[in-house]
Amino acid sequence: MQVGRIVISKSGRDKDNWFVVIKVEDQFVYIVDGKIRKLENPKKKNIKHLQKTNMFLKLDEINKNFEALTNKKLKKIILDLKH
């Protein structure tokens, strides 16, 4: 699992929602979607409860510390990728 990867939740209240991985810790990741889970309050989720996609955020859309990324931009990026 890598930072910037788009994932889909397989279980929990957020099942079938799309997220972006912003931090990886052992078997857990922190995910955000800009809508329910904002950058200020990421969700800690077990990797086994997530489905990986082959999609990543482009490097020109974010910087290393996610400072250029806003919740509004993140929502739009995920919405565009879903369709």
C-alpha cells in the first residue's frame, strides 16, 4: 500500500466509498475522501478492509506533505476518477 493510492472500502459504514491513502503504518493506513473524511481528520483503517485500485493521484496534483491538496480538490479528483 502506497501513499496516494486510490482505495475502496470493503467493510464498515463507509463500504463502497472511494478514498485516498495519505499515511501508511504497518497493517493500517489513514484514508481521506474530502467529503466525510477530511484531510484534518483521516480515518485509520486496516489494510485488509480495503480494495486496492491501480489509480494514484498525480504528483502534480499534490506535493509530498499534501499541503497543496484541499478537501474541495480531493472531492473533485475522486468524483472524476469514479466516472
